[in-house]
Amino acid sequence: MTDSATQFVSPLTFQALSGHPVHHELLNAEVENAMGHISLARWADILLIAPATANCIAKCSHGLADDLLSTLYLAANCPVYIVPAMNQAMWNKAVTQENIQKLQRHGVVMIGPEAGSQACGETGFGRMTEPEAIVDAIIGYSNPLLAGLKILITAGPTREALDPVRYITNRSSGKMGYALAQAAALAGAEVTLISGPVQLAVPDKVLCIQIESAAQMYEAVMANISNQAVFIGAAAVADYSPMQVQAGKIKKQGAQIAINLQKTPDILASVANLPHPPFTVGFAAETHDLEAYAKHKLAAKNLDMIAANWVGQAEGGFDSHENALQVFWQDQQKSLPMMAKTDLAQQLLALIAQRFHEKNTI
Ligand code: PMT
């Protein structure tokens, strides 16, 4: 417990209710040896910080160690899970998001936060994930069905060059695909990530191949697809690219100019229609008729599964922390409600792993 936590519940109450010893002092030679924080850090199989305040996250991300909790974080070499809980404005503050991203770059896994009404009376993202869901998430991260599977994932946008300085792209941040890569790697899968240009750190133990255009993504996927058990197409690949890339910067001309575009190779369909395809999962990003379009893509591209999401709405989809998915396979479907993309990735992977093993035991 931190000092602030003891203002809400006394360590004695916490100990009596939980039936477990409660540690809260960094240095207390009378209670335990002065190096107790190091033994605690070595004893743990995982370190879970729940709830983690904006202050606690800031301290961890900067390596400050001025109390037992932040010192444990610094001393731990086991997997670390952080469950943020704070006011929605504090969560949305750029500096908090920078701290979160920094910790994620260092391999820390975020669980939540969730949206809803908050203790302060405001509404938004920042609610702590429910304890049962935290436990499910941690169990999910060690999903034995994923251990050892070779998984190829695409993420982020593509850039289709018009001239040396301009390109056509979209709003994908890569968060969905990177969350899938991180969750799969944590569960012990062998992950290759083929990524368009994004501002995200490559998750630990993930092999990342960086590309720019749809054509480059196609080449990279095809060069790495053999022996993959699962392929997940989470990238927002351009459907069309300029027929000609001008050698020099296009000069300002009349009131209008026309650009001729040609279809890019369909990476997802090409993988699904290989002679020996991996278990192939597509995404569908739709602004209307989500279910009909997703089901059409599932059948037309010969996919094993498709995860459909609404885009262009106030919540979820492109460049958002959270998302919701409607997943379709054969004649079945499952709704995964709005939640953090990190949690969503884990739930989608659990579904993929289950279906993959069912298909391969038939
Ligand atoms: O990156 P984020 O900001 O986190 O946002 C996540 C997301 C919204 C980008 C993601 O959840 C998502 O929906 N990804 C797919 C976006 C997309 O291109 O959807 P689509 O319906 O246009 O394409 C269908 C499928 O075909 C996708 O799996 C896509 O990767 C694939 N495709 C498309 C074109 C092409 N030439 N080759 C492909 O493989």
C-alpha cells in the first residue's frame, strides 16, 4: 500500500479482510530486514499495480523510487501489469499518455482503464477495470493455446506516394495491431509484425518489419508467410495507390487536378487463398452496414474469421485508445464491447486461439 492508499483503508483492515500480510513501508528494520523491498521484488511471479494513480504511473515511468511501491517496480524483473485509475481529464492529459506509452515501451502491460461514471462525479475513461476482469486479463495473457504459435500481424496505415513529398494515407495509429502483437507475444507466441509508419514502440519479443506502401506490405507479408500458423490483417491498407509517382514535386496548377489511382494487391485475400493458408483473420472497418459488409468479406476473401469495427464515430476505431469488435466466423458471431484496445486484443486472440485449435483438431 502507498501512503495515499492507507488514507482510504488502514493496513490492518486490509490485512484482516484479505488474510494476507500487508507491506507499506520502504525501510522498516523492526518489521522485516531493511532490504525487504528487494526480497519482495524477487519473490513475486508478477507485479500487479491496481489501482495505479496518475502519480504512481508518472513515478514508475521516470524511475523514481521514493516509496515501497515505486521501489518494487524499479527492482522487479518479473512481468508488470498496471491498472490505471484516475479522473478522465488526468487520463487524457498528454503527459499521462506519454508516461503510459513510455512504460509500454519498457514492456509494462496496461489493463484498462474503462469508461463510465467516476468517483469525482465526472464521466469518461479512467475507471479501474473490475477485479474479476483484471484476473481474467492476467490469465488470458498466459493463454497456453497461444504458446509457441507463429503469428504474423499487420498494423498501422500505408502511405501511397504521389511525389517525393506527398502521399495518400489514413488515420490508423497502429494501436490495435500493436496491442495484438504485444498480447500474443506475452502469451508465448512467436510474433512477426509488419507495420506501416506509426509512433509506437515495438512490443518486447516481437520481430517488426517496417514498410511504407501497400505494395511493400504485400511483399513483406508474402516473404514471411510460410510456416505461419495464424495471419491477422489489422492494418488499414490503402485500397488504391497513384498510378504514377511523380519524380519531382507536383506544381500548383489550375483550379482542379485529377490523380489516377489503381488497385493495390489484396494482402488478406492473397494469404487466405494460398495453397496451404494459415488461419486467416481479417478486419473490416465500416461506416455503415457493418455486419453485411463483414460477412461479405469473410466469404468473398475465404477467411477463417473477421473482426468488424465501426470507424468514423465518436468512440473507437481509428486512433483511439479503445475499440469494440463484432467478430464473425462460419455461422457464428461474438460481440466484444467497447474497451481498451489492449484488453480487446487479448479477448480477440483468445477467440482466434480457440477456433484455430478447433479447426486443427477436426
Ligand atoms: O490502427 P488503429 O488506430 O488502432 O485503428 C484500428 C483499425 C480501425 C485500423 C483496425 O481495427 C481495422 O479495422 N483495420 C482494418 C482496416 C481496413 O483496412 O479495413 P477494410 O475493411 O478496408 O479492409 C478489410 C481487410 O482487408 C483488412 O483486414 C485489411 O487489412 C485488408 N486489406 C485491405 C486492402 C488491401 N489492399 N489489402 C488488405 O489486406
